[in-house]
Amino acid sequence: MAFVEQRLIWEGRINRADLVAQFGISPNQATADLRRFDVLHPQALVYDPRAKTYRAGAGLRAADDRDTGDLLRELRLIAEGVMAAGDGTLVAPPPLALAEAPMRRVEAATLRLVLGAIRDGRALETTYRSFSSNEPRRRRLAPHALVFDGFRWHVRARDLDEDRFKDFVIGRMSEAVVGATVAAEVDRDTEWSRKLTLTIAPHPELGPAGRQAIEMDYGMTDGQLRLECRAAVLWYVRRRLGLIPGHEKMAGHDQHIVLVSIDG
């Protein structure tokens, strides 16, 4: 039913062959499914006998922000090669291009051990090469979550030797082994549990046209947008948005938004 609705919202039409191809069902079952959709959503589906297809009717709901986000995420998966174009909502997706940074390396064996340690509540012992240390050192971690900063994957863990919660880049781990059962003590990871609200606004140097463009682009209300994130990922969020310390001193045409406040 969800597929029928999304195909109607974005394409304006659907037929039995779409359901047969998408779900591997029989034409008779496809007809039954379309009839069921018609019952659940009165006047949302209208049969066009001339074109021999079903078209979106007046009873079909309008697309909302969630529909838009879902479709754009789907198109990104298609562009990345994760999803086949034929498995998506659109009959024929438009040409797609991504401006992506290289995905940082993550060894499959290491990732498997990280996932297992989180799942089973076990320690993870690994050699870790820190950015600030000349020599790699052996670490004993109690991992409890994964974090993606837009470029790299990290594991959020309690360093058992230092008794501190940190992020560790998975790609910098080697010679990992899973150890004994250990309590990650997630309730002590206050940076992970604490939620923050970032308020952003157009750069004050921008003129009226520029401000309006940025407000529309970000979907701002009354010239501002509020974003929620965990305190543990605050730096990553700020870096991705260009809200690093001193960003407000940059020219408005280079840095379109500024950080107004952080609450929480």
C-alpha cells in the first residue's frame, strides 16, 4: 500500500505491471491490491480506460516533508549504487551525481568484531593509531554505539584504562580481538545521553535576497532553524555545517549560515 501511494504521489500514475515487477506477485494479486488501496483511500485512485492505467485522484494526500526526505534518501542510495534503480519509487530515476569525499577505509573483520562487542556487551581490545600520538598503542574498550560524522565511522566507547568515553575511528584500528564481558556503563556517558539544540540563521552580512534564499533552502521559520543532536556529536555537526569557531567572521557569500545559540 505504501508503494502504491508513493508511486502515485511522485509519478501520478501506476498500473498492475508496476506491482508485478516490484513484488513478484501475479497480475490478479496486483489487481486485488489496487482495489484494496482504493477502499483504504477513497478517490485517491482513478482508472483511465484510455491509457489503461490508474491515475492519482483528488483524494490522494499531498506529499509532505517526510515523503520528500524519503525519496531523496532513496535517490542517494541509487546514486551510490546501494539500491538498483528499478527497486525505487520512481519508474525511471533522473540522472544522478554525487559530490562525495572518499569513503574512509574500514576493515570488514574489524567491523564485525566491533558489532559483536556492542551486541554481546564485551570488551574490544585493539591496536589504535591516534592522530596525536607517534606510536600506536593497545586499547581496551567497552563499545556501545557507532557514530558517522559524514566522512568516517567511529565507535563510541568507554576506554577501560582511562575510564573515559571517547570516539575511536574504526579505520585506525588493527589486530582487534573481542574480550571478556564488560559493562559499558552507558548511563555514565553524559555526552551521549545529553541532547542539544542548535539554532542557526542566515549570515548577517547577507542582503535581503540572500537571506530569503537561505531561509528557503534550509526551511527556516522566522529566519531561524533549530537542529537537535547529541552532545557527543556536536563537533561533527558543526564541522559539516561550517560552524567552526570563527565562522561568523567569514564573508557571508562563503559561509551562508551562522550559529546563533546552543541550548541544552
